[in-house]
Amino acid sequence: MSGGGTETFVGYEAATSGGDKKRDSLGTTGSPAHLIIKDLGEIHSRLLDHRPVIQGETRYFVKEFEEKRGLREMRVLENLKNMIRETNEHTIPKCRETMQDNLDQVLQRLHAATDSVCRLQQREQERKKIHNDHLIASEKQHIIQWEDFMKEQHNKQAEVDEEHRKAVERLKEQYAEMEKDLAKFSTF
């Protein structure tokens, strides 16, 4: 890591110094200025030169996403493709067939239930009609019976009135005779 930075700095030093003569003029390799420049190069490479870190991260990214995940994602996509094909080719037609069979059965049962309900409704209407006819006939019969009863009562009332009138006349005659008899006895 620090080697790349040092080479860069040394290359820079070589380019700016104009050759070996000036390097010798600064001092020997062990001189304090040379050590400072070397330290500055290492500091520069550690703090400001991010190429090695970026290269490592780039290699990790490529390895992680292209090599490891690529195969896994391909397998997942292949599995999904197989599931979709299986669903389209087998499951959906089977479901359609089952649904159609069951739907036919349901429709048959529905028609049978509808027919049964219609028959029951017709029977109920016939029963109500018979019941209504019976009620009308019974009501007419009751009206006739009532009219007969009222005629009979009127006839009986006339008979009773006639008997009462006759009884009143007999009583009047009887009281008239009794008065005559009483008048005979009182004149004596």
C-alpha cells in the first residue's frame, strides 16, 4: 500500500529534480531531509492515495455480485421460470378442468333446485287457490245459512207475534167476561 505512494512520490521527485545530480546535492540517502521526504511520501500515500482501497473494494464488489450472487440469482430466476412454466402447462389447465367439472355439477344442482322450487311454488299456489275457493264456498254457504236463519227467525217471530196477538185477544175476552161476571155479582 505504501509502496505505490512511494513510487509515485519518487517518480515526482525524479521528474522535478531533473536527474541524479540534484538528488546527490540534497544529501545521502540517510540524511534527515531524505527521511522527511520519505515520511511525507508515506503520509501522502496513506492519507490521500485511495487507489489501493478502491481497487480492493472494487474487486470485492465484482467478486460478491458477479461471481457469488450471479449464480445464485440465476438459479432463483431459473427456478421461477420452471415454476411459471409448470403452472402454465399443468396447474392452470388442471384447475380449469376441475373448475369446469365442478361448475357443471353446480349448474346441474342449481337447475334441479330451481325446478324443485318452481314445483313447490306451483303446489303452494294450487293449495292457496283451493283454500281460497273453499273459503269462498264456505262463506257463500254461511251467507245462505244466515239468510235462511234470518227468514226462519222472521217466520218464527211472525208465529210468536200471531200467538201473542191471539193470547192477548183471549185474555181480553176472558177479562171482558170476568168484568161482565163481576158486574153481575156487583149488581146483586
